[in-house]
Amino acid sequence: MNTIAIIDGIAIEEGSGNPYADLGFPDAGDMLVKAGLAQEIAQIIKDRHLTQQRAAELVGMPQPKLSDLLRGKFRGISQAKMIECLNRLGCDVDIVVRKKDADTPGQTLVFVA
């Protein structure tokens, strides 16, 4: 990260775009993808005015676990399960694989259309 300003003696640094990486989490890429999936699940539930109990029934998960997911506690929930939740909420999820320079690692991103 690069220091972009110093305000009152505090260095302000530009983030990498992944707050989990900026905080030093070893699984930062996975966490960022899960956060994007969780955000979309939450938005669908909100847009459809679903209670957590009804949403939990639709996605096939216990309400307390859905509540955790919606509050950002999704470490115990796989990306596959989150994709399944989106499918059960009526979303198509497309996975696109693009080749890039073999010398640098690829990344996984979530885009909502």
C-alpha cells in the first residue's frame, strides 16, 4: 500500500481493493468473493421483502446460519453453498474462465449483472 496523505500525523494509505488482504488475512481472495456473494444474497432478500426465516427455507439453510452469513460471518459456508443459495433465490450464476499471463496468479471476482 502507498501512503497517499498524512493528516494530523497519521499516514493515510491507499487500499489494495481487498480489505481482507489489507488486514493480512491469508484467505483474502476467498473472503472477498464470499463477501460479494453474501452482499448479493442480502440484496435479493431485501428486494423481495423476505423474512430471514422464509429466506432460510428458500435457500435450504438454518435461519441462524443465514443470519451469520448476512452479518459477514461466512467462514463456515462454502462458495458453492452460497452459489446454491443464489440459484434457489432465482439467480443464474455464470462462471467464466479467462486465460492470462501464466507468470502471475489469476483472481476470482464477483460481478452482478
